[in-house]
Amino acid sequence: MLRLNSRDPGFAQAFRRLVRDRRESDENVARDVQIILDDVRNRGDAAVAELTQKFDGHTLAADGSDWRLPAELCREAFDALQPELRAALELAAQRIRTYHEGQKPADRDSTDAEGVRLGAVWRAVDAAGLYVPGGRAAYPSSLLMNAIPAKVAGVERLVVVTPTPKGQVNPLVLAAAHLAGVDEVWRIGGAQAIGALAFGTERIQPVDVITGPGNAWVAEAKRQLFGVVGIDMVAGPSEILVIADGYNDPEWIAADLLSQAEHDPSAQSILITDDPLFADTVADQVGIELALLPTARTAAESWNSYGVIIEVASLDEAPALANALAAEHVELAVDDPEPLFRAIRHAGSVFLGRHTPEAIGDYLAGPNHVLPTGRRARFASGLSVLDFMKRTSFIQLDAAAMRAIGPAAIALAEAEGLPAHARSVELRLGI
Amino acid sequence: MLRLNSRDPGFAQAFRRLVRDRRESDENVARDVQIILDDVRNRGDAAVAELTQKFDGHTLAADGSDWRLPAELCREAFDALQPELRAALELAAQRIRTYHEGQKPADRDSTDAEGVRLGAVWRAVDAAGLYVPGGRAAYPSSLLMNAIPAKVAGVERLVVVTPTPKGQVNPLVLAAAHLAGVDEVWRIGGAQAIGALAFGTERIQPVDVITGPGNAWVAEAKRQLFGVVGIDMVAGPSEILVIADGYNDPEWIAADLLSQAEHDPSAQSILITDDPLFADTVADQVGIELALLPTARTAAESWNSYGVIIEVASLDEAPALANALAAEHVELAVDDPEPLFRAIRHAGSVFLGRHTPEAIGDYLAGPNHVLPTGRRARFASGLSVLDFMKRTSFIQLDAAAMRAIGPAAIALAEAEGLPAHARSVELRLGI
């Protein structure tokens, strides 16, 4: 854990280093991924089957009969959930759905003083693919957070791909797929699954947008296919910035820092506080809670390698630091968070006040938990209904409207050396 | 030019080929671009200067004094415009601004029955970079279409990079930069300019989003830097689909097809009509107009290589074909375009009725002319104010709200094996 103090002479430099510090894997998988994608494009299902055997140790039936997990199986997994967990998943789905319904964009259609009708209509993409990792990172909450916005957008065909290493399926993920209304679940993963979704194969129809988290191969495959399909933002390790005064319960704040750290050894938890004593107590408390935590191995690795506590003279310094960090999650653990919140320009999601731990946003507050990481909140937003929709603009002129604005178009077309552009307008003006 | 008839037995197959036909360059510049980007990242301005010398044949002053074009020069270029052209540019800027003002998203802030406050705020990115090609493709209209949405979004620092081959600047582009309120103009281009914008150099501060058209190197540089900065959609050659009945003036429709063809030898113009005689007349008319067209060389190459006329038995067949083509521009040249428009799901922009040539949208109708090409309208939208903004969601609970939804979060955290997540909620519930 790194301890900084904004009053120290070396602070500016140390903080700049912290901002620049990249925790993302530089693993160069571009070439491997390109080979896999070319193979899937050229050989379709045969390539997918071979690569699944190779990477997942799972043999897909030659007749294709077990490539898809039947909807029945997902329903059964859902019905088999413990009642408390089922109710929790249902509450999460309902709250996520309600929040995302509010994101649906409005169409526009109006006619201006010159008689030019202008507008735009939003429509869902026809089909979306959702990657769900196998193993440790297979979270039902992640499935809900990706699938529900697609369904709210109106996507008619929502396809999940998920590896089943050695044939093992994750019943929680299947249950969430049922609840979210997923239309197809294919037991394939890795770059080959992304290729199958983008290009289509004999068995798998292509999709238009691919979202969802994955390992370095999956992320690189999405990056290479950007433009062939739509994709969500590149995602790196998760991070939290907690801005807290000395009036918080140090136990609460320590738990919040650890809730981020337990995700991934590369996750980062940062505390900014104006109270040196509080900083010490939180640091101690992290140690105490780590001793009891079943996920201590991951959490300790993250906290020891990337954890940071920054003492500032006043919390007024915090927004500038927060904007430079542009963190995925920002907690404002103070009585009145509004002034700080107004000053923070760059953040994925902000958690206001002492009673809003980040974990509540991971599961069921409502807003999406797929958020920009690694300073991408400077330019990117969390996943939303808009990622599964697209806008078509439209224009309608009549003869009078053309008389009003056509001559200017002719002048511009001529200046740009595009005479056929000018001609198409002149003809309508009887020139 | 390819002639198809939907009644022919081979039509389905021929149309499928047309849909799959890629007109995009497969030029493999990835490796070259990677080397350039690494060089700019490592050596900054020194690399930029050397690469500008090498690719643009232009020597940038060692003291940096002539790297930026002064704002003064842009104002002078604007003042020197012929009055008619200046008025046309001003009308275009005003109409584009008005339309894009209507795209500004609303913030959300509400508290639900459980006492959970949820919302989202939209903010502009701090800085945006806009690539403006040198030479033939340097269009002032393109500068307005990229710069105005950024300024409407509220971007405080808008930076243009544009190569000045052998030192030549384009006064029309400078005039448009003045009109659009561009803050900085740097005379650099190619992948090196994209690298300088993304990483920053000693002289050039980095930006958060990069948009604007460019050659294969520029497009690949943007693709490689996706995630380091935000970028607009990959753009390929332009295309138009005209759906027209037999009651149009064939001269008008021929001019519309050629207005697309004159952009680029790889551009594509497609006509769908239910009137075989009209189809013949338009084909003849294209030949007649080509003979008179100053841009005939480009337009003829495009029309001969990629032009298509499709005869259908009824225009009712057209929307299904249009949806498969998902064209950048779609003209509906019929008396009542509404039924066709409602049936078209995938298109960049639609031009309604006989008096709306595509060229009017290129210059000053108002909607953006930066539109998805190459079937990307299936999942992508035209450039908009949203490309220069990002959304921060927020969540606020009090103790009562936490009592209402906290227990479900604990159940989900435990099911996902994330005990510190559960703990951060339990502590707030006094568990």
C-alpha cells in the first residue's frame, strides 16, 4: 500500500506516477487472436469445435446437438434456486430494468421555419451477443447488467456465449439467463466465440453488437472486430476511489476498499481523506478485516500492490485529484456529498453519502455496473440501452424548402469541387 | 454497372453477393502504424517532426514556432471568403448547430419508493481532436460537421490536426475552423498526428476523443488507440441507395446517383425501382450526365465498378433489400415516403420524397453527414453530440433505503463468493 500526503514536496510527482500507472495486461495476444478469428471465419463450426476442445477441454458433439444449452435447462436452474437468492435476483432484475427503461431515447420529428422537416428515429439492433466468462468471473449479476439493457432496448435475439471448461456449466449464470430473457446460450468461449458471433457460422447466426467481460483473448478479439460489429468499451481491472472525512466508521471504509480489492489482484482501491488519524485507523482496519476474509489472498495482493491512501489538507483538494484519476467508482463518504459531486467531472459512477457502499451498485441499485476503467471515464460511459440501439436521421424538403436552402448548398458544393452534388440541387430548383 | 431483377432465378444469390461485397481497402498497414505510434509515444515532437518531413514533405521549424496555424490566419481566411460562400457557410453552421442542440441529453435525478436516489449526469469531454485530411478530401463541410457537435457538447478545447503537404494550407478549411470555433490548428497529419493527439507530446496536449475522416493509416491509428481515447466509428467508402418509382424525373435521380459516385472510385450508388423503363432511362441519363461532369473520371470509375440498378416487381420489396444493405444514405423518391420509411430499420440517414437529394444533407439540412458506412448502420449511428460527452451515474441511499434493498445485495454477494462486498453492506445494516 502506498501512502501519500499532498503536503509533501514530492507529492505532485508521485501522484502523476499514480495516474499514469497502468495495471492493464500488456500480454501481446494480437497475433494469436488474429489467427483464431481467421480460422473461425474460414472454417466456421469446425474451427469452433477444434478450438473449444483445445482451450476448454470440452468436446462438442459432431452433430451439433449439445452446442446450445436448452432454454429448459435455464428455467430449471432458475426454479432450483434457494427462495432467498431467487428473490434477490428478481429484485435486482426488476430494479435494473426500471432504471434502464429511463434511458430509452426519444425520437425527433419537427419542421423548421424554412419548411425543412428534420428528425431521427432510434431502433434496436436486430441481434446482440453477450460474452459470459467461465470460472471465477462468471457472475450472474454481470449477466443481468448486460442482458437487461439489450432487452429493454428491444433486441429480439440475445445470444449468450459462455465456455464450459471440461463441460461444467454454472447454474447461477443459467438462472440469470432465464430471468433476463436470453434467447440462446452457446457453450463456447474465448476469441473463437467472439469470432463466431461476429462472422456467424453454419450453426450460429451472426449478431450486430457484442458486449460482456472476458480475458485478454476475448478483449483483443472484440477490439479486432470493432467495426465489423459494435462492441462495448475496452475494460481493464476494476478500481474504487473513496473520498472520506474523519467522521466515518473506519470499519465501513475498510470494507469498501476491500470489496474492490477482492475482485482481482490488479484491482485498485484508493482512499483520500483529510484526517491523518482516520487514515491510520482505516489502514489498520484493512489489516484486521483481511485476516478474516475468505478472499484475502486476492484482496491482499491487490491492496499491497495497488492500494493507496492519500492525506490531503482539505477535502477541497479531492475533486482535482479525482478528475485526474477518472476512476470507475467514486464514493463520497461525507454528510453533504453535493459540493464534491458537482466538482467531479470524470467518474464512471458516484456513490453519495455514508450509506452507499459501492457493492450496492454492483448488484441492484439499478444503474449499470459495467463502467469505464483505467481513466476511460474521461471519455466513456457505463453500458446502457444506447449501446444496443442506433439512430437513423431523416430529412424532408418540399419545393419551397429547397428554394430556401438549396442555393447555399450549391455554393458549398461548387467550393468543394463536387459538381454532381450541385447539379442534384440545381435540377430541383429548375436551374 | 450491375443490373439485377428480383424476378430472375439467380437474384437471391446475386443480391447476397452484393451485400457481402466489401469495397474497403484491405491494405495491411497495422504494423507500420504501430511503429509510428510507438515512435510518437517514445520520442514525442522529434518523431512528429521527422515523420512530417518524411510523409508530407514539409519541414516543421525546430523551435516549434510554425507548428500551429495562428487563429489570426483562420479569421483572415474567413474574412477573405466571397460573400456568397461566406453566407452559405454561415447558414450551414447555424443549421447544423440548431439540429445538434436538440441532441443534448438530459440529466436524470429521482428517488424511488424504497428511498434510493438514482440518476446520471452528462458532461462534455475536456478536449477533442479532429482530423482533417489534406488534399482532395479536405472539405470545409466535414470540418463543420465534426467541430460543431463538439462545441455544442461543451468541449472546451477543440484541436484540429491537418497535414499541409509541401507546406500548402487549405484556406476553406481554415475559414471553417474559424467559423466553428476551433481552438487549435496543428499542421501535422497521418498516424503521427493521431498518436500526438492521443499520447500528447511536449508541445501538443493530449485529447480525450478523436474524430474525423482520414486515409488507411489514420483509420488504423484510431482503431489501435480505441480505448486510450474515444474514437468515432470506422468509416469506409460512401454509399447511396435510391428507392424510386417511375414518376421521378430520371435526370434528378441520375444526378443523385452521380453525386455519390463522384466522391470516390470506391463509392457505391444503387437504384431500386419498380419501373423497368425508368431504370433504362436513368441508366442512359447517367451516361449523358457523365459526359458533362468535371468529376467524370472518379464518378465513372465508381459507377462502372460498383453501380447497381435493381428492378423489383413492387416497391414493397424494397425495405427488405434496404435493410440487408443497411446503406449510409437512403433516398425514398416517391410521393408518400412514410410507409417505406417505417419499414426501413437499418440506414444512416433517410431522405424523404422527391425534393430531398442527398447533397442537401451533406451541406446544411442540419443532421450530421458523418454516417455509418459498409452495413454498419445495423449497429452504429451518425456522429452526434453524444460522441463528445459521457455519462456519470450516481446512487444515494440512506439508512432506511439500505434496510430495504441491502439484504438482497448480501444474498447476491454471497452467491458470487464476494464476502467483502457482503460485509460492506452488512456493516451498514448493523449486522
